[in-house]
Amino acid sequence: MKVKSVYEFLNEYAPFNVCDSFDNCGLIVGSMDANVKAICLCLDITNKVIEEAAKRKANLIISHHPVIFNPLKRVEADTPVYNLIKHKMNAICMHTNADMTKNGVTDIMLELLNFENSGVVLEPKYPDGTGYGKIIDLPICTTPKALAECCKKAFDCTVVRYIDTDSPISKVAICSGAGAGGGNVQRAIDWGCQALISGDVKHDLWIDAENNNFCLIDAGHFHTENILCNYLSGILSRKFHKAEIFVAENSKDPCSYV
């Protein structure tokens, strides 16, 4: 099995040309012609993930976040890019293409929350409607606290932050990672939503939500996106059933909480 075979399969699931203009997706380190020994999956390619992959003889790492996002002017020792090259590893990164594809990160969030997928996109990016996030109608109304508790359980969060409102919630917007930014709070309000579930919420967005009596829920950037790893592990294992495929134990929330 070559890296190219894995790349082509992933391209069918989430085409690499369907990504945002700022993004860096695809094969970022390595060679399409390299033979794949084992595959390691993670949210971020950190030094600890690379060390774990090396110990388990994996030479292909597939991540959600690009290991090279901004242009590099140098590659210094003991950085992830340096260590990938040092260990002769290949890196495929599936970022905004995996955010926007069918059965992508937002759809996985919906499945874990046990919410029905309406197919209505929160922030369209392409003429065919492909884009970020989804809008869903709940079968029964809920409260901000109950919705936040549902997120905490679904995404296995340590902490969930939310704005408590006195309005019942029947329509919800969902967008992974830092999806509350870029005007999506206002988009959700314009859609008639009473809540938006996302992560990485900045202070000014909390203020905007409070001023609009809007339930904003921050379930964490890590926790709303690391869920992609298990999904990819499943579809890759069914396709390449003879290969060792695993989610890195070191693909974990880098933060500690008190």
C-alpha cells in the first residue's frame, strides 16, 4: 500500500480541492510513492504524536490540523516538521475539506449529539451550498443548561462554557472548532436559532451573545474536532483492513484544568 492509495481514498471522502483559500491540506510532508507500514491518526501532529508513531512503526500520520499552516522560513531541530523528516514519515492533513464534506466534523458532532441532520448549512462557501456548520430543529425544546450538559457528555469534555438564557431552545446551529467566529453567531441568529454550539469562543462573541439573549456554547476546539480521528480510523480500517491503523494516545487536550 502506497501513500497515494490512502490519499486517493481520503480525497473521495473529503476532496482536498474543497478547502478554504487560507488552508493547507493534502500531503504536506513525504512522498506519494512511499510504502505505508502503519497509519497514525491525530488532531495535531505534535512531537509526542510523532514519537508514539515511531514506536509503533507507523510512517504515515493523518491529522486534522495542518502541520505546516503558515509558511516556514526555517526548519529547526526538534520541531514536528524536522522530526517527521528525521523519522522518514509522511503527513496528510485534512482540515477545512473535512470540516465541509458530507459526514465531516459537523455531521459527526450531530451524530454524537443524537441530533437529526437537516442538511441546512450555516455558512455556505461554494455555489452548491457546501460550507461550514449545520442548522437543525430539535424535536422538543430544551434549556441552555441541558444542551450544554448534552454537549459535555457527547464530546467527553472536561468543561463546557455557555450563556444561560431564559428562552427555550428549538433551533440550533452547530459548527466545530473555532466555528463561532467569522460572523457565525449573527448568522445563527438570522437563521432563527436560539443557540450555537462550537468551540474556541472569544470574549467579544460572549458579549454579543449575551446582548442578544443568545445561548452560545463552547465545547472546546479540541473536543469538537478530535472526534474526526475515530471516524477516519473506522473508514480507513474498512478500506485497508490489512494495515495497522490507530488513533494516537497523545492526541489529547493539551490543557489541564483546576
